[in-house]
Amino acid sequence: MTVTPAVLAAVIVGLVILLAYAQTANAQEFDSGDLTVSTNQFSDKVRYFARAIASAEGYGIPNAIPTLANNPGDLVIPGWTGATLGAEGISVLDADDLNNPLPPNGGWYRLFHQLQFIVDGTSRVYNLDMSIEQMAERWTDTQTDAWASNVATYLGTTPGATLRSQLT
């Protein structure tokens, strides 16, 4: 099969647009606090919601900032003294596995923990009565409707669904 210059150009333009979106999405407001929750205490619902967020953030897309930063939630951690990426200062975290999150600085662990703050009622930013749409308004500064829609679609619900209905 021969690839024409026009087809190659169209593919490159599409990839540039996709990467630009993934790299310009702003990070969410983050709760800092005690990171002592045992990794086996994260519920299946927390883990599934985390996967929905990671998908909406572009985690897993080659060269996207969340992927490069081992940071599926695109988190900007207050007081972070380690490496960062992008204009937003996305925290570069330790590479960890969805099924084996590494406290305290594994990317999945940090995302699970952020969601656990919501479940526990200790988040200063989010609460269980918020909808996915309301969460999106604080989680990302750009394309909040698309983020909410992507998360909701992944979860099999609507952007108006409450966090309580998805996390507890």
C-alpha cells in the first residue's frame, strides 16, 4: 500500500491536534493531605472512576503530558518539588500500575487518593453531591463540557450524575 503525501499530511495534522488538546488541558484543583490510605482500601468504584478521568485526560496517548508524567489524573500537586511538565506544571510522578499503585508518589495512587478524599468527605474542593459537570468545572479549565462528557460516557452515565452515584 502506498501512502500519498496528502494522506500522510492529514494523519500528521490529526495527531498534532490530538496532542495539542492533550497537552493544553489544565490540571484540576488538588487536595493535599495525608497519603496514608492503604492501596487495598480503594474501592472498585474509585478505581473505575480514576480510569474514566485518565481517559478524559489523554493518559496513555503517546507523548501526551499525562502519559509522559506517569500522571493519569493530570494532577498539579501543591508544594511539589519534583519535576513538572507543561505550562500548567503537571507533577511528574512515579510510574506505577493500576493494580499495584505505589504510595506516596505513584500516579495511579495519587489519583485514587484524590478520589478517596471525595468519598471520605474530606475534600476541600469536591463533594459527593456535585455532578460530574460540576467536578469538571474545577478539574479542568479548558473544555469542561468535553471532559464531563468523556468521563460520563466512560462510566456509562450522564454528566449530570452525582459523584455519590458513581463513587459510593
